[in-house]
Amino acid sequence: MAAPKALDVKNLSVTLGGKKILQDISFSIDEGDFFIIIGPNGSGKTTLIKAVLNLLPYTGKVSLFGKSVHKRAGLGATVGYVPQKFDFDRTFPITVAEAIDVALQKGLRAPEQRKERVDDALGQVGMADYAQARIGALSGGQVQRVLIARAMVNQPKIVFFDEPLAGVDVKGEKSFYDLIQNLKESQKLTVTLVSHDVTVVNLYADKIAALNRTLVAFGTPQDVLVAQNIKKAYGQGFGIFRHKQCLKKDPQTQSPQEGERCRLFGE
Ligand SMILES: Nc1ncnc2c1ncn2[C@@H]1O[C@H](COP(=O)(O)OP(=O)(O)O)[C@@H](O)[C@H]1O
Ligand SMILES: [Mg+2]
């Protein structure tokens, strides 16, 4: 028998406050996929993640690893989630280890076991030396790593990140994606991520969904990232994304120095 899909969404619709937010969304991703959801502001990306995690009422069918999410109480250990705009209260005097410990499953009682899990999660994100540091003393990039550790602490099979890169510079973005890619491979993790940056997704994504209240396109980056879909998701007035690097001119030939990742976007 084929392995169940990591995430299987069938005919999902969401109505909030009498307004139809998502309409008839169907797609599925495999275990180990790096899945990225793109779409403009207000297109329903956060709503989709919340519905999939059973945090919002919906119609349709959602299964994680072959089990209907309707039957789940809470998120459970299988799932890690970093909500949009989630941050620690930096003025609150807690340590990194304490901030992660609170996310641990209730069932895990023994203090040594809890400490081991927390240390393990911090090790995975390269923050092992910071367990006793105050949250308030960390840089933005370090806080982001702690958020990833927090999502990983219950050893989930799938993790959801909702726009984790707001306020992070380009260098921080690259190390974030490299870290996630690394975790994905070392922990056999399935990753679902909402991103604004269409240019990075073709470097990392196995599957992409372009969303605008309905599913505009779904598939591999090569299938999805074509001008027609981007226009459909983002509107006619929207140009094709170009990374700054792609527009640099070669000093000798004066032609644009285009790399692999620049060429994919429609032209
Ligand atoms: N609880 C709610 N009640 C009514 N409308 C909502 C609610 N939550 C979100 N919306 C609306 O749903 C749309 C999609 O929101 P959201 O999923 O946050 O989009 P995105 O994450 O893509 O920016 C927006 O128009 C938003 O105003
Ligand atoms: Mg959102």
C-alpha cells in the first residue's frame, strides 16, 4: 500500500463572519516535501494553515498522515506550528530553555527528559549554548532559531511556518532556509511554509501552492512559477519578481547577469 500523504486537503472551504474566505481547495503533499504557499496579502494563507490545523471551522476534508484532523484534540505531537507574528515577550525575564519547555507536550513529566528534549531542539538549530540566556538578550535571528526549536521540541513529523521571515534581512533569510532544509533532511521532516518571497521558493520548494481565495496553481516550482499563474494570484498589474542580483549588468557585455533562479520567472 502506498504511504499516506503527509497532508491531504479535499474541497476545503472556509467562511468567516459570513464571508467566504477560502473556496474549494484541494491538494496533497508527500512526506518529506518542502511545501511553500504563496499569495498576496489577504489571499487566505493564514486561514488555510489554521483550517488545516483544525484551529478554524471549515468544510471539506483534511488529513495529516492519513488521519482526519477533525478527530484530533489540539495539535498533538505530530505537528509543530509557528504562527504569523509570533514572538516572545522580550521584557519577560525567562530563559531560552524555559520558553521552549512550555511548548513541550504535557505528558512528558520527568524533568531530565524534558531538559533532554529542550537541549536536543536547541542543538538542532545551533543554539545549544544559549539555553540559559535570557530571551530578551537575543538578536532577531537568534529568536527566530529559538522559535524553530520550539516548533521542533515535540519531535513533529510536519511543521508549519506562517511567514517566519518578517523583519529578517536577506542574510538571515538564507540561513533560515538552509537550516530548515537541513532539519528536513536530518529529521525526515515535512515542511509547510507561507512565504512572500517568490524568488527563493524555487530554490527550496518541492511543491508550491499559489493562493488567492481559491487555489490558483499547485505543483512543482517549474509548473507553478510561470507569469500566467503569478498574475492570476497577484493581479494583472503585478510584474514578475526579479531578484536584485538578476538585474546586475555584466560590466563588459552590459547584459544582465542572470542565474538559474532568475530565468524561471516567466521570461
Ligand atoms: N476571523 C475572521 N473573520 C472575518 N474575516 C477574516 C477573519 N480572519 C481573516 N479574515 C479575512 O480573511 C482574509 C484572508 O486572511 P488571511 O488568511 O489572514 O490572509 P493572508 O494570510 O493570506 O494575508 C482577509 O480578507 C481577512 O480580512
Ligand atoms: Mg497571513
